[in-house]
Amino acid sequence: MPTSLLTRSVLAVLLMLGAWLPVHATHVLGGELTYTYIEGSASQYKILGRIYARDPATGVPDQPFMQLDCSLNGCSLTTPGSFSVRVNRVRPSSKRLGCAGSAVFLIGEYEAIVTLPPGQWKISSVFTTRGGTSNLTNPSGNDLYLSAFLDNSSGSHNSSPRFTSFTLPYNLAVNQPYRYSFSAFEPDGDSLVYRAVQPATSSAIAASSCGTPIQYTSYPAGQFQDPTTGQMVSYPAGQFTVAFPLLSFQTVNAVAVPQFNLNATTGELLTTPVTQVGDFSVPVQIDEYRRLNGAWTLIGQVTRDVPYGVRNPSTNRNPTISSLKVAGAAATQPIDQPVAVRPGQSVSLTLTATDPDAGQMVQLSSDVAAVVPGASFQAQGTNQGVLTWQVPAALPLGRYTVAVTVADNNCPLNGHEVRTITFLVSNQILATHSSRPRVLSAYPVPFHDRVQFQLPTAAVQSVTITDNLGRLVTTLKSRPDGSVEWLPSTEVVVGTYFARPTDGSYVCRLLRQ
């Protein structure tokens, strides 16, 4: 029986039996929905629902299934083609919230294969009840609403970004700078934009799969201690917002300045939670864009909704990943500098962590093996780890991010951070010698219709043109005298491009206006 017919049959039976209740899991801490296109199929997708939850008595969620709603071209489940399906939990696993002896949370994974013909799809599920939240109104009366969006109306297929860390920003000591990563691996090489969004609850309309925003509450004036200077700093009363969903400040000239620094490109988030102890709902949405018919088009969205669990003050400070070294390189490189790789290449990174507190031991870990094709992570000793990635030969060119966690062994609150590592996958030949490529001059600069440059060697040579993300734009041939002329098509947008011969010994920067 076709999947779409099967799901409709299931829905019909359910309507006869009555409405389902939302999934029940005491103290739901967060979750996300993602989807993967099944290669070779007409329009089949594997939907993965992941929740993070704990029960005060058993430590596990009390529901082995979830309801998945798939609405076509809108939010109504009554629209022709829309359906609901019951999805079983397939892979329960667990992580510890802190040091040895602390509470454990369970990662529940729910999978279903559904048929999503061309259209605009809203995919959603509801979990009851959301854990208590200090930044939302009626915290005990709101459920956890998870959703994703897929636009395959053009007939093209798409797999959503996949979050690369299962670590939660939980059990954080107040007044400590904290780095967390919402980074996701994008298997199709599409462009991603990360942004904070408002938490949602299930709609009051029974036949709707679109959530209702939960209103933020206000917070009173207070004081916090600057973690660097030890000075007490005051902040005024205010209202939580999408751009400021938790009490997080840094001091500038002894003045409290709100700090919620979400990197729109990598998904890395910098905060310093202060004073108010509790759980703060912090959802981050990833908008996925693809160039279709010459225009950047929104083709997908996924959201991770997690709580920032802020706890009592602690003198323990968070460790950090302090250095990154690529195997074969002569020296380390900055953590936030992309690691250049080519499709089909195997690359190994040695990451070293440090802790500002004397006597603390640190451990590195990563969930990349469960998310990124060809990736693995191996802890080495007490302060190092090796991230290895066999880059798939067919992987589209572009930027890819993964996350690595470091944690110390302090109790009862262990310090930790989740760091983003970026790879730049391009066809550029990576030089094996220490000298930098020679820079060639182009004319005119900038150019519009055509541009020219001269290679030092008089011969017919292949020259690749890439964009600033290393993605191949075109391949040219030089004339016998080594001169090169490029007449880009109208589909080549304004921006910076790079021309290189195959040996990588020369590079020419091309600026189109």
C-alpha cells in the first residue's frame, strides 16, 4: 500500500476512535523535528523527532510514541493531502546532566517514513508538558510544540539540516560566560541562517498544525557580579523578548549590557546568564535557502527548542577548547577559522582543551558520528580529542559546521562549553608547501561583463572559478599565451570570485559589480 494511502487510512481509524492526546513526558526539556529525503524514491521522507526529557521518578519519558501532523499548503489538517500518523519511539539513549551522580536525561528518537508530494509542508508534533520556564507566561500550562517546514513545490528534493550536538545548555552556573552551539550539518550544501524565534504551544484550533506563540513575561531589576572584575553591577527591570530570552549581561564601563550573541552563520551562541535561577526557553530556527531559477528561495526550516537551565552561583569556571591542529599542518590555527578540505579528502583535527581552574580535569566529546556521514570522534587522554572526517566525494561544495563539547569534572555543577567547528569544502588545490600562492592582477577591477588576467606561464591551462565559499562556478581554458578572459553569464551574481590554475600556485581575485 502506498505510504500516503496508508497514513490516510490510519488517520481515518483514529478519527473514528477519537482525537489523540499529545505525547506525555514529564519535564520535557526540549526537542526538534528534522527530515531526510530517501534517495531514489518519488517523494518519500524519513521524519526524525527527537526529544530531551526526564521524569523525576524514573528518569525516562512515559510515552513510547508521538503524533506527527503533516499539513499541505497551510496549517489545516483538513486540507486535501494533509494527514496525521502515529510514530513509535525507536532509539532511546541517555546523557548525564552534570557530573557523576547527577540527574540523567533521556534522548527519545521517533522515526516515520511518509510520502510528501510536491507542495509546502508544515510538519509538527506536540509534547506535554513543557518543563517550568521562567521567561514565559503560564509555564505549567504550555506544551512543547515542535515543527519543521519543507517546500518541495518546485519538484526538487531536500533534506533538512541536522543538529550536530545532543548536549543541552543545562545546569549552568550564574555569572559565568557560556558558549553553546546550535550548529547543524546541511547534507545538500544549502545556505543556512540561524535566528532566535518565539517559543510556541499547540494551537487552540483542533484541526491546525501551526503553533501559537507563547507570551514572554517581565523580570524585576536586580544586580549581578561581574565574573571578571568581581564588581556588583545593577540592571533595570524589563521584558523578555526573542532577542533577549534570558537574563544575560556583560559589563561595559561598569554598565550592564544585554548579551545574547547568536551567530547567524554558524549557530554559535554566547551568553553570560546572571542572577535569576530557573529554566529559560531558547528556541533557535534554521532557515534553509537554495538558489532556484536564479533566486535564493526558502526551501526548509527546522527549530530546536531547549531550556537554558541556570543554577546557583559557583566559583567553578567553564573550560574551553583552546587550540585546533590539522594533521599534517606545521602549526595550530584559530578555532573560529574554517578548515579547508576537498570532496573525497580525509582530514583529522586534534582539539586541545584547557580549564582556568587548577586541578580540574576536562574531557572532550562529540555526537558527529551519529549525524555527519564519514565523521568520527575519539577522546585522547584528559584534555584532547581527534575529530576525523572522510569527506563524501559527492558532497556539494560549501561551508559545513559540527559541534564539539568539553566538560570539566567539578561537582555538583560541571563547567562545559559546546564549540562550533567549521569546514570549507572546495575544489581548491591545497598547497603542500609553506609558501602562499602568488596573487595575480585582473582588469578591470571591479568588472561587470568581462574580466581578464594573465598567467605567468605561456601555455593552455585549466583555470577554475569559485565563489567566496569555495563552490565551483565554472572552468575556463587559458589561451596559448597564458591570458584568460571570463565572460560570466547573467546568473552569476554580484560578489567576489577567485580564479586558480590546477596547481594552486596562483590566485586571482575577481570582483563583479
